[in-house]
Amino acid sequence: MSYQPPKVWTLDNELGGPWGKLNRPVAGATHEKTLPVGKHPIQLYSLGTPNGQKVTILLEELLALGVSGAEYDAYLIKISEGDQFSSGFVDVNPNSKIPALLDNSGSSPIRVFESGAILLYLAEKFGHFLPKDLAARTEALNWLFWLQGAAPYVGGGFGHFYHYAPVKIEYAINRFTMEAKRQLDLLDQQLAKHRFIAGDEYSIADIAIWPWYGALVKGLLYEAAEFIDAKSYTNLLRWTDEIEARPAVARGRIVNRTWGDKQLPERHDASDFTALGL
């Protein structure tokens, strides 16, 4: 017999899967805890997931250009332990998701949450990685906002049902695989015509999209490269390799990361990368 939803939904038991215990139907803090604050104006509270990598890559790219105001402290938020539900974190991001940023450079702190908003904020604040020309700027923002709407289908949809869900549901896997491959094909077609996502200029659109879709086609997300036939997206792979070769990307992708061959759980100074050969 197929599942029949109840008239009024209630959470009767803990949702399954490795992250199920973190899900709950209410918002807000679960415990009191103050966030640490470092020496730099920009304070980042994050984890080195694709969404977290977007921000640290942009900050490292800005520093590579000599933008000293982009110096930052990056503190690790252990989402598996519920750090995102602390009172301090909720004050910065009421949505309890990483990344969250606090800019203390002005007379009053400015909180910025949601990764796309943080990228746009930093690009506008420092005047880099967002074209000045109206048409080019709009195209970059088109793709930035596309990513914010599209990535949940890859993470919460395809990734969850294909890789994390305790029960393999054929309909759900087929539905979200189809959508993930449609998105990959869209990016591949765009990159057949342009060097970068929004044209010939490297921008926050590339920085936003690369951690998700570059990792997916390189087999670094959900162990799914063969399943999605990643090798068929030749233009996307070309772009992925070009972005990956950037020194700032190599640094930014490991900040707040606690797994893999290179990891930097917290970052407070450029010298933190020295021991890692970066």
C-alpha cells in the first residue's frame, strides 16, 4: 500500500539518515553560546561544504588582489554537533545555516547570511568579481541567483536520495537525477560558448557554482560521477579544471574543512596555509 499523508503532519520519530537528527520543524536557538570574535573586521562562521567554500574562495581571491580589508577570521561551525543552533549563531543567521558573516568594519556590525547574499555583499563592498557594465553585471547575477535556486535540487534532492537517504526510493532518485543532469547540461552548453559562466570574465557566478557542480562532475560529491556520466560534460570539466588551478581557490576550498588530505579547520592569517604548502 502506498503512503497516505495524514491530515495534519507531526514529527512522530527522528528522521533517518546521517543528518536526520539535525532536522526539526521549528526555528530558533536551542542553547546559549557566544560566538568567538577574532582580530579582523570580517568574521566568518562556517564549514567547508560547497556553500561554505563559496565565501572563503571569494575572500582568498580578494586577498590575492591585495584587498587588505578582506582579511578575515574563519571559525568552524560543527553542524553535526548543532553549533548552528547556538544563540550567538542564530543572532547572525536566524535561519541556522552556514555560512554566516559579521562585518565589524563600520560603526555598527552588519550581519550577512545566505551564501549568495554574502558573495554579492563582498563583491560590492570591495569592487571586484562583479562586472561594472550593467549588462555583464546582470548576466553574472542571473547565474548567481540561478545557483541559489538550483543547488538545493542537487544537494537536498539528488544528493539526499541517491547518497544519504536510509531508504532508496526509485521515483525520488530518478526525479532528482533527471533534474541534476538537466542542470549539468545547461552549464555545459553555457560553457561551450563562454570561458566562464557569465561570459569572458571570472566572477562571483563562477565562485558560487564551482563548489557544487565542479565537485559533482569530478566525483567529489556523493560518489556519483559514473552514475551521472560526468565525463560527458566536457565543457563543464574544462571550466572546472581551470577554476581548480587558481591558487586562491586551492586555499579557499580547504578553510573550515575537517576532512580530506588538506584541511584548515580555522583560519586567522595567511600564514595558516604555509604548513599545507599553499
